Amino acid sequence: MTQVVKEQDIWNQFLEFAKKSCSEMEYYNWLEPIKVTEISEEKLVLEVPNIFVKEYLIDNYLDDLKQFLPQNNGSAIEVEFVIAQTAPKKAAPVQPGQQPKKQQAYQCQLNQLYTFENFIEGPSNQFVKSAAIGVAYRPGKSFNPLFIHGGVGLGKTHLLHGIGHYIQKTFKKLTTHCITTEAFINELVNSLRNKSIDKWKKFYRNVDVLLVDDIQFLQNRLNFEEEFCNTFEALINQNKQIVITSDKPPSQLKLSERMIARMEWGLVAHIEVPELETRVAIIQHKAQIKGIQISNDVAFFIADHIYSNVRQLEGAINRLSAFAKLMRTPITIDLAENLLKEFIDVIPQSKVSIDNILKTVATVFNVKISDIKGESRLKNIALARQVAMFLAKELMNESLIQIAASFGGKTHSTLLHAWKKISKQITEDTQLKRQVDMVKKNLQ
């Protein structure tokens, strides 16, 4: 009896240690289900509900666990894992006159405001919206999968939910499921923990339309990635529609080559930072929903200073709306400037520097500063790098050699090539010209 208590004490001490180094949710999902079935001078046997829990413990805590175990001839004892046997659950008896309860399906929650009708279209998102509508009109027959990527707050989730709303309304017999990647992972963990993985798999292998938001959260989670990939293939092989959103294109995600190849099967569409006119239209639309009047001058002022995130535009309108209604005052440029100080993207009125150019170009083109200064030849990064070089030559008085050296040690001939190329492109490409003008304006 004393030995059993001592053994349990060892495990409890380890759990107390582990609890301090992980979140409550991690502890509940991964460590709490583990049971000690045997401990001796030779080995420790742990019963785990599934292979995922086993690999989590090995990857994160095995070395720490061995520190708590008694030594065997100067070395830690062996740790052995056994997978718990899943006993089939007995169905509850149905009382006379009582209808058996239907199993509750996994919840698909769509934001009621995120419809195609409420999505403001402009040159920066016209192609992506058209692709989304094409998928909604003919699920499984247009672009499959559809992969939408772009920066935070540009409308990816809005389009995803718009597809869901349209399909649910038009194709009532189709099962549509919309979920974030984080929720997908949590559902998988819970189904493993509750020994209902077969039910979970049956549901996901049989949906007609699967909409997955923020797939980047699947990075560095190999077991979950494998399960998602299996689900993906099962649905694609049945011509079921899949739509995925991400903050990066598939090629830049830290996922397996197999997963990246699957996501590039269909159409990969980039949603860009909205240009000035689209931002003004978004502001006017949000103001109308809030029931407030915003003049064109005020709308242009806001759009001119909040340019990288549609959610920030919405937050700005919410603040102006609340203040205007509470104080019963009209919204002027002075009022907007005063209330929206923390929203406004301001670059100090000082000499233009390489750092400011890099920061502003990175924001407008939705890339990282480190990528601009690096060697990547991806089309969007190379374009941002060339624009930054073009602006540096245009706006700075430094020598070409000094400017080029600031871009990761590039040569002055590379700088000249970029300047000539962008000089020509902005006369032919109106979208690029708008982006370059936006960078210039925000550097002033």
C-alpha cells in the first residue's frame, strides 16, 4: 500500500511541475487523461488515450518526467506507453413514447453580417470576390480547392462566410461547415479524449462544403496536419468543395510538401490592401450601417491615414459613431483626427530614411521587411523590393552604392535595374501606381 502511494506521489509531483509550464487547456487536453498503470525499479507504464497524447508527452515532457523517476543503476527507468482500449458505448434505452435524440452535429457558425452583399468590392479584391462567388454558385465544380490569402483584416473571413451563407440559402440539401483551424484542432483533441474519433471522422469525411479559416495555425503541428490532409483528400476525391484562408500563400507556410501541393491544386487568390477609393466606400458603408453621416472630406481623411487594415477602419467608425451620438455633434476632420490618434498611421515629418521606406512598403505590399532585404524571388516580395529601391532612389540624396547596400548588400546596378523597371511599370499598371503613390503619401 505504501509503495502504491509513493508511486502515485511521484506522478502527482510531475503533474504539479508540468501544470506550471503549460496552459490550463493544454493540461486538461494532454496531461490529465494519462494514467499510471505500473511503476517499478525497471519501468513506468503510462496509459494514454491515443497516439497524439503519447507523442505530445514524448516531445514536450519526457526528459522532465525522467528526472522525477527513481534511478536504476544510475540511469532513469524505462518509460512505456500503452494505448487505452476503446469500449463501445451502449445506447441509452428509449422509453415508450419517447423519440430517440438525434446526435448533435458539429456547429457551423456564420457571421450574419459577412455576406456578399455587405462586401465592398474594388480593384484590390475584385478577382478574389469573383472567385468566391464562382465557388458559391457551383460548389465542387469551379475552383476546388479555393485558397484565399492576404494580410489581417482585408476581408478573407468575410468572403469565407459569404460563401457559406449563399450555399446554405441556395443549396439546402448540402451540408456546409465553416470552422477556424484552432477550433478544428480543439474538436479533434476532444474527440480523441472522449473516444469519439470515429464520429468526428464520419462527420468531416461527409460534409459537402468545408470552409476553413486561418490555416496558418496548422503549422508545426504534424499530427493534426496529417489528419487535416486525410480529410482534405477524402473530400476532394468526392468532388466536395473546400475553401481555405491564410495570411500567407501555401508556398510560404511551414507545412509538409504533401499539404502544400494539395492546397495548390485549385485556385490560389491573393486579396490585397484596398486602394483609397475602396477604403472610402468601406467607410461610407460602415457609417450608413451605424446610422451616422460622414462627409466625403472626412471619409477621405480617414481613408488616407488608415490604409492597411479594414478592421481598423471599422473600429474608427465605431468610435466616431459612439462619440457623435453621445455628444450630439457632427463629425469633422478635426474631430476625427483627435479621436482616431491611435488608429492613424503616421510617419514623422522627418528626412525620408531607408527604414521608413521599408516599413511603409512592407505594410502596403503585405510582406515582411526581412523578406524585402532578403534573397527571396517570390513575385510579390521581388516586386515590393523593387518598389522600395525605386522610392529610395527617387526620394533620397544618398549615393546609389549606399542605398543599394541598405538592401541586404545589393549592388548599385541592381538598384538601377529596379528603378528602370518600376519607372516603366507604373506608367502601364494603374494598380501598381496606386500602391506606389500610397507609399509616397504615407512617407510625407
